[in-house]
Amino acid sequence: MNHKHMKKKNLSHYFNNHGKSVHSNCGVFGIFNNPDASVLTYYGLHALQHRGQEAAGIVTSEYDSVAKKNRFNIHKDLGLVLSVFSNDKILTDVLKGTAAIGHTRYSTTGSGDNSNNIQPFKVNFKDGNLALSHNGNLTNTKYLREKLQNEGTIFQTTTDSELILHLIAKSRETDIVNKLLDSFSQVKGAYSICILTDDKLFAVRDPYGVRPFCFGKLDNSYIFASETCALDIVNAEYVRDVKPGEIIMIDREVTETGKEKSFVFSEAEKYRHCIFEYIYFSRPDSEVFEEKVDKVRRNIGKNLALQSPSPGKNNPEDKKIAIINVPDSSNTATLGYFNETVKTNRDVKHEIGLIRSHYVGRTFIQPGQDKRKMKVKTKFNTVKGVIKDRKLVIIDDSIVRGTTSKLLVDLIKKAEPEEIHLKITSPPIISPCYYGMDFPSADELIANQHNQNIEEIKNELGVTSLSYLSTENLLKSVPFTHKKTDYCTACFTKQYPIQIEGIEEIKKDRFDD
């Protein structure tokens, strides 16, 4: 994926702040009633690192027996979870308490290198302490910001997440549950949120259920997380998903009765789960939207094989066609593709033709070197013995700008394959996301640059053939668990299910170098 930084103008900074290729948004984790709350949150964030690599943070709630009130402790910084919490005394001596929320950040609103924008956010207001971790994007940000500014609110960050804290703090309702119900009745967009107060933990999910959000238990502790892999790492049991439009409250009474308190603040006619979670963002060992990601990705690969079969050998003495994946997000989809293909085509073999380095840090560029090319070369290397003189079927999850795909194809060509057949497990991306994923502007997308002409895109990438999974076959691959289950496919169809404030003005904006 291309990592070119860009800036947006006007309303756009409320949505996609970086012009990188596809990136997920953030990961959230919350735990209540555990003496090792900070340590378990640390491990939960480690499992959610794929959802955000720019920054990480944890807030804990600790009861001060001398002052007879709760104190919030916080530590957050730019960097990966391992580096932010590299000193274990931060977890044991600073982040004390039996309740905690955490956050891994990839910026979709607010500058990614501004430390003020690192979550969790915490405030102290008339009713005590309040902290928040947010995954997603609000779509009525401009209206809410102007409303709060007119009421005298002073903002400390440039993110949409801070707006929710101010709405809660300024609510005229008397108890915290009604404050939340009042606040989220004013909020529109995609959000999975953990909120920590002095003596309660809340999980809130938008009425459309755009982002995944799960609920689990560890003995008598209660946990919320963006994906179930964060439950697995701390040996917690998955209970259920937080329902769209639901607020779940955990307090001392819940730990005694074993029954969480649930409040419904809004209901949508249809859920609009982000289909890209299945294609790329979520970990394959997670369960999101009540289905195993690995299973769905295998279905996606299977349907791609049915739609776009592998070529056969030209001569009996030729090597078998090598089906390889672009690691790591297309790994299981490739298995689905191969398992379906081999049923009718014995001329294929599943091979590992690309090796990915998981230790790519900062790339030092010497004068005259191509920055993107060096990043691709440090991230991937070819297994030349697998590739040379063979027809290759390469499975990848998506093509965004096409820059990295072209460089990868050039790298593979140096290993001297006979042919390269590129198969994509998603339809062409033709539109930005305004619900928490970071895509380039519409005119930077390679599909739009070629008016979705697959033959032209194939020629630009330099491959023998190019196939995308159709939207119809993608929807055949994903589960429809409930009558209300449906998916957001806006990045492929331009059909946005949630109203976006000022979208026409946003569409006119452009990225600046």
C-alpha cells in the first residue's frame, strides 16, 4: 500500500486526513472489575494493533481511599503499543485501577502527528471523571462543532471524538445514562465507543452497526473490544456483539448480579456493516458481525475462483500454475480460491511466492532512490524458484491508487514468471469512505482514472490479466445473520447509507501534495 502523506482542505479534514491507501481506523478496548485492568488492556490493544499504528493510550479508574473518590490515570503517546508501554512500570505503578479503556489510533479525522489527538480522551466535569475511546467517524461533525462553539465550548483537539465528550458534559440530563441517551440522539455516523466514568463502563454502537464491537467476560470481569481477537488474547469468553443502537452499562451491581444493563437509543431499518472489514481490515482469527472472518474470506476466494477461474497449462510438461497470495490480508482468501480451483483444475498448486517482512520500520532513502520502490522492496521479497518460468495467479484484496500494485508486479517480473494473472477479492474502489476508513480522493483512485476500464488498468499494472470480484458475488460471500443485516458497499457503489453533512462540498475538495 502507498504511504504518501497528503493534506485536505475545508470540510475534508473532518473525514480523511491522510492521502494514504486503504487503512483501517482505530481499535478500542474496555474492561471493568479486574485488578490487572491496565495489563489486560495492554494485551487487548496489542491484539488490535492492526487497526491503528500511529498512537496508543490507556486510561484507568483508581479509587483513592484517602480522598474517598476515583482518580483517572492516563498514559498515551505516538507509536506502536509495544513502544508506548515499553516501560512495564507504566502499567503497574502509573495505570492503577480496576477499570480501564484503551485505544490504538489510525487518524481518519484530526492530524495524525498531533499528540493532542491521541485517545483515550479524558475530562473532569461537574459529575466526575469521563474518558472515551472511539472507532469510526461522525458525519455531522461540522454542525455539532459549530453548535458547541456557539455555546462557548473550547476544543483541545481537531478530532470528531472530542465532540461526544462535550455533548455528554453539557447535557442537562441528571444521570449519566440519560446524558448518554441525550448525547447520542444528536450524533450521526459510524461509531463503536467505550466510555469510562468513575464507577461505570459503557459501550455504545451506532444504529447501523457499521464497525464491529464485541462483548465478553473473563470470570467476573466485563470486556468490550473492536474484535474478538482481543478477547482471545486475555482468555475472555465472547458473549455477544454490542447491538446496533445499543448502550451497555457495566457497574458494581452488574458484577454482583451477572446481568448487564442495556439501553436502546435508536434503531435503523437495516444494519449497514462495513463489508471491507471482511475483505481486509479485521484479523482472520476474529469474529466480526457474528461470523468468523476466516470463513468469510474463504467464501470470497471461492466465489472469485468461480467468477474468474485460473488458466490451465499450455503443455503437459509445463510446471503447474502457482497460486500465490500477497501477504497477509489475502492469505485465507487465496486458500478459498485454490481449494475451489483444484476441484476442476489439477494443473494448479498453492505456493508461497512472496515473503513479507514484519519488521519494516522507517526507510532511509539515499539520493536518487525511489521512495515507494524502496518501501515495496523492504516489505516484500520474491521466492524466485517458485515464480520463474511459471504462470502465476496472484490473489490480492484490493487495488487503490495502483502505485504499490505496479511496483509489486515489477518486483515479481524480475523473478521471470511466464504470465501474471492478478485476481482481486473486492470490486474496483471508486469512492472514498466517510465512516472511518482512509481512502484517497476519488480522482486519485486508479479505477476512476481509467473510468473502470479493466483492460486499461491491466495494461497500466503490466499484468497478463486482471479480474475483480463483482459486488454481486462479494455480497454472496458474506453472511446475512438477521433480517436486518445488510452491508455498506459505498466504496464500490457510491451508495452511502448514512447521510453525510456537506458531502457535495467534500467531493469537490482535492488533496494537496
